[in-house]
Amino acid sequence: MKKNLNAVNYIFIFMKKMMIGLMVMLVFQFCTSELNEIGGIVGDHIDPGLNGGLGTDRNDIPSNSFLVEYFQGGNNNTSISTRTESRINHDFNSPVSNLQGEELGAKWTGDFYFNSGDYVFSVKSNKGIKVLIDDRIVLNDLENNKETNYNINQQLDGVHTIEVEYNINGNNSEENSVSIDSDTESITGNEGGNNTSNVTNTGINDESVVDVDNTTPTVEVDWKPVDSEGVSFFEGFENGLIMPPWRKLGHGIVETVSSPTASGSKALRMYLERKLYSSSGVSRSHLQYNGGEGYKVPKFQPHFSTWGARFALYVPSDFVPDPTSEIIFQYHGLKDKQDTYTENPSFHLSIVSNKFEVVVRTIAVDPGSNDDRNGSSFRSIANVSPGHWHYFVVDTHWDYRANGNGYHRVYMKTDSPPLASDIIVNYTGGTGYNDFYNAYAIFNIYKFNWSIQSKVNQSIAAGVKYREYFFDNIEISNNSYF
């Protein structure tokens, strides 16, 4: 009898729990229905936007076009209009009719297909701008208030979500303005096809005014495969970030700064303190150009190919000449596992005292050999001018054969980009090492002698306490410039 009573109790407890669960579900469904009627449920979050708004729910993001939301408020917090567009190329010169706030904003979100490869995103904006790829920030300059060009390099494959945020930083609502370009052409480099549907437009009129600083707010975003015009990479550091394909190494400082700049609003600063380092491998501030395996390994330039590099180097006005060499640009190699020689760069541009110099090394024998490398040095090829920008072009054809077609040609000019007539090194002969991998580009302050006490003492005697240089407008091309 006791067992039967226990069984009845268990059944009663189970049914009681079932009734409580059913009541909870009914209450939840009722609340959800009420929120939907208010216009707030979008996917799995509440969106207070226009008529419930489209928000940025995963199901609302279009393929190969953008969902764009126009906002009132500096934090993109009041949606006043939504529509679809196929490209971002806007001249904001007519207002949204129901805007009352002090700042305007827009946000584009879209899924796009990319063939596997490297891409460069070109962004032009004269107001605050932010770009994300798959929720990862690749550009963040929301304080921008002048026309600026940005270039962002990315390795992509398959479908990726592109998100662009734009803010007009005004302080007078009567003079803020927005105009919507309804061009429905596809974005250059969009491998996923065109979107030719009609633009859906709500809440916009055609009345025209200007922004508070008398400039027309503009924003343009585009992308393309990096090799489509021969330029493999460009970096002006305008996004204020050091990110792939760059990789930082060494014990020095590598950072972006606002001054001095060769152009735009940002440049790269490198700083290395004078001291005795444990080895030559760490006595450097180092930024190398990566390319393979998600930018985790260097971007090797193949044998028997032609490449160009150009960049601007600023030497501070308080520069103190140092008799110990410092490399500022190099093509470094990767020796084969069986080789015993050290991995000296096959090309480097250095400063020694107050002069520039170039050193070339090469090995023409079969891969795997421990043969000594041949070398050529070009000393005192140009003067260092403290307080000025020095513009360089380095054209190279890789050919390790002694009687091949290899060359290194270096051009330099102070305060403006060089012409073909500004050549300071014209080397022909073997270039690179006959190893499986060839060479990759590095920009740095490399004081390899500061791992030797006697060399550090020379710098001390010269009054050198540190080394500091600035780089800007770095470009690497898969062709020569001259």
C-alpha cells in the first residue's frame, strides 16, 4: 500500500510541475506578442527604430548589397530611415526631413562573396568613419573631420559581412545635411554579382543645405583584388592602427602618430633606445610585410619576378650621426634548413653616420649549398637631411644567377617623390639567394651592432641616446616603378 501511495505522490508532483511550466510559457508568449505589437522585437533583440526598424538582425542583412540605416544622434541611436543600396558613394547634400538632432549618422551592413585572395579596401571620408569585417574592426577614425583616404588590406575567402558606420560631427541641426545617392551599380571587386533592385526610400526629401563647416559630407567605400592594377600593397597608416598584413617584432617602439606626416593625418613612428641588447635579433624596431596563411608568415617575392617598393622616411631635426650602421629597409631571406650561413638580408638600405648606403648580397649556386655569398656595397650614396622627408623608390628584379637579369635600382629625393633621373644606385647582377623561399620586405630601425659592447661604446662616444625615424606612404608593387 505504501508503494502505491508513493507512486501517486510522484505522479501528482510531476503534473504540478507540468502545469507551472505551461503557465510560464503562456505568460512569455503573451509578453512577446505585446512587444511585437509595440514594434520592438527584431530577431533576438529589441529595436526601438522606425516602425520597429530592420535593425541589424542576421536575417535582415542582404546578400551582395547593403542594408543602410540613417540615424539621428552621435551614437547612431535613433533610426529615422532604412533602405537597401548596392554601393557606398555618397555626397550628403540634402537633409532627411524629420531630423532634429545635432548629429547625423548612417550605417551600412551587407554580406558579400569574395574569391580567395588579397583585397584592398579604399575608403574616402571627410567625417567620422568606422569599418568592420565580420564584427572585427579594421578602421576606426570616428573623430575624423577632414577629407582622408584610407587603404585597408585583407585576405578574404567566401562570404563576409561588411559594416560601415559614418558620423557627421556637427553642432547645428539647421545646417546639417544628408543626400542619398541612389546609384545601383555593383561595387568594384564584388565577386558575388550585381544588385539592380529599386532603392527603397523612406522619410527623405530633396531640399539642399550645407554642413556646419561649409563642407559637403561625403563617404565612399570600395574594394578590389590587390593585384588588379599592379599594386600589391599600400599603407598610409590613416586608420591609426597597425594590423595585418603588418607584423611587429623587436624590442623597440612601433606606433602611429599624428605628426610629422608626409601626407594625410597619420604616419608610423619607430623608436629604439640605445643599450646593450642580448642579441642582434632583438636590437630593432621592426615591421615586416606578411602575406601568406592569414598574414602569419612573410609575403615572399618569387624568384625571377619584378617588384617595386616606395616609401617616405623622416629624419628628426635632432638627429645625431652614429658611426654604427642602422638598417631602415631590407629584403630579408629564409635559408633552407640544411644551410649553415646566417640569414643576412640580400638587400638593405642603411644610415651610417650622416650618409645613406646600400648593401647587396647574393648566392648563385644550387639551393642547399653553404657557399659564401657574393656582395656589393654602395657607400655614401646620398646625404641625410635632418628635419626633412626623404622619398625612396627601390626597383628590383629577382634573379640569383650571376649572369642573369637581376638588378636593384634605388631612387631618392628630399621633400618630394623622386623621378627616374634621381637614381642613386644602379646595380646589375645576382639578386637574392638560391633558396626555396626568396625575400620579403621589412621596414625597421635595426641596430645589429648594439649587441656588441664595443659598438655601443662608439654610439655613446658620438652622443647617441636613441634612434627615432618616421615612415609614411609605404607601397609595394608587383612591378617596377621606373
